[in-house]
Amino acid sequence: MYKNGQVFFFTFMLGLTVLILALAFAPAMRESVDNTRATTVGDTIGMNCSTTTSTVNKITCTFVDISLFYFIGGLIFIAGSIITAKLIIR
């Protein structure tokens, strides 16, 4: 029995699952980044990125802001890699 078609659909479903997880994680991560960059209010400790004068805080705020793009973009890249790997490797 030729099972290449079944494996293709399995890898397609696996890649689609990773893509859906990336899109599901995006709002929660965005909220986490926003809370990290905000000012300290009550029990929530933030870095106060809008009015900081410290160079270390400015760099940290930049890396925290970029981390969302890299994490979600990396998951989308992995999903695409899973799908195209099966198309290339037969």
C-alpha cells in the first residue's frame, strides 16, 4: 500500500496546528509585552518604557518589544517548514 498521501496530510495537519498555535499565542504575548513595557501600577511591575532615561532600560524595552515578532514569526516559519519539507522530501 502506498502511504505517501497519508503522510502528506499528516504533515499538513501538523503544520496547520503549529500555525494555529502561533496565532492563538499572539494576543496573550502582546498583553504580556504591553504589561512589561507599562508603568508600575499596584502589584504589576513595569519598566516604564515611555519615560525612562536609563540606557539599560531603553535597550531592554526594545528587546522585549521585538521578542513578540521573533517568537510568533519563528512559529509561523516552523509551520511553513513542516509543510514544505514534506513537499521537497518525497
